[in-house]
Amino acid sequence: MKLRILCPQWGLEHLTLEDFFEKVSSAGYNGVDTWVPENTIERNKFIRLLDEYQLSIVGHQHQATGRNIDEYCKSYEYYLNLTMECSPLLINSHSGKDYFSLDDQLRVIDIAEEFSIKNNITVAHETHRGRLGFSPYNASALFNCRPEMKITADFSHWTCVTESFLENCSEIVEEAIKRTKHVHARVGHTQGPQIPDPRSPYWEKELLFFSALWSSIVKNHTALKSEYLTITTEFGPPPYMPTNLNNNKPVADQWDINVFMKDWLLDKLA
């Protein structure tokens, strides 16, 4: 079982597509984790560069919207189909809204599952604030109703939402690990979704906690004899990253942190 380490485009949107792909390739990443451009010309260029640089992609669906559940589901299907145009390894989905009723949340999951079967693609619902997987307890209710539901594990949101290191929901975490198809390797803490810098000894406890979670996911995929596991180094720019009070500049360099995490993950988990 191999690890495929991916780079997020989040925080690098200021680069041209050419510069982005060159930067990612030169740093030794296996691929990218990002959304597909809606503009046809930009999308065609994006797909051409993916092929040119021989990079894999986890397609990122976060754009779906709507004033009601019917509008949302129509938009959701549109963006799932759009994401397929880049031939992704899987689709990472920011699915639904945290205020949807349970029935509406299940409707979104069912659309994703039908799409997954029809297109032979995994749709992994990200454990993200504001979405269906915003807390371990809401996720557990969904797990109980939909045994086939798969997730992108970004447990930094869960430590933030529960203000804990998930001590009170260990069984839910174990179930989430079994359902994980993709990982967002960002280290959170009990008061936020991102520590300032994983290289700092002041945040060693948090880094080790998340490392143990990721290690469990790797072990599960190894036991399942998976061909690979995709992991995105997803430390983000401000406001996820703290800024200096005097000049509002980031306290650390996002790119440097993510490259550090890439090498750290390969050293610790591969």
C-alpha cells in the first residue's frame, strides 16, 4: 500500500495554473487536491497540465449551493459531474449544510452514492464544519443510517467543534477511520482547526495526536490491501493561519509547512 501525497491549491490561487503545477511537481508531490475550473478554457488548460505533469488529482467539490434542498441537490449533482471531467482518483465533497434536517442530509448522501455507483468513483464526504460531517455525533447518526457512507478525514474540525481530543467519542472515531478514503493532514487543536506551525515544539502534543489517527487509517488501508491512500497536506493560509498583530502577516509560510508535512508523512507513515 502506497501513500500518494497531494498538494492543495488553496492558498496558491494567486499563481497561474502553469506556475502552480510546476511548483507542485518540482516539490515532489504525487498530485493535487483542488476544484475544477468552471470556465471551459481554464478547465481544458487545467486538464492538459495535469496530463503534462503526470499528476494525480482528488477533485474537490465545495461549490454546491441553493436556497432550499431541491436547489441544493440540483447544484450538487452539477458540480459532481463537473469534477469528473478531470478524471479524479476520487471526489472529496463538502456535502450539504449543518442546518439540514436528517432527512435532507441523507438525501445528499444518497445522491452521492448513486453518482458513485453510476460513475465508478468514490465520493468521500469531508468531516468539515458547516457541512454534514461537522461533528462526530452528527456523523455517527449518518453512519448508522448509511453503512455505505465514506469520508474524507479532516479531524481538525472535530477537535475544534467538540473542544476536545475526542476522548468522549472513541467508538465514533474508530468507525470514521474504517470509512476514511482520503485524508486532509492538517493538525488542529481544541480551540481551532489549525495550529500555527507543526514544526514548533509547543504543538508537539497535537501533532502526535493527529499522527496516531493518521497511522490508524494507514494500518486499516494496509489491512484491506488498498493499492494506495491519498493524503493532502492541508495547512491553509490566513485566517486559518494566525497572523502577526503588528502587520497582519502570517506567522509562518504555508508552502514551507505543507512541504514539511509531505516529508514528515512519508517518513512517519510510509
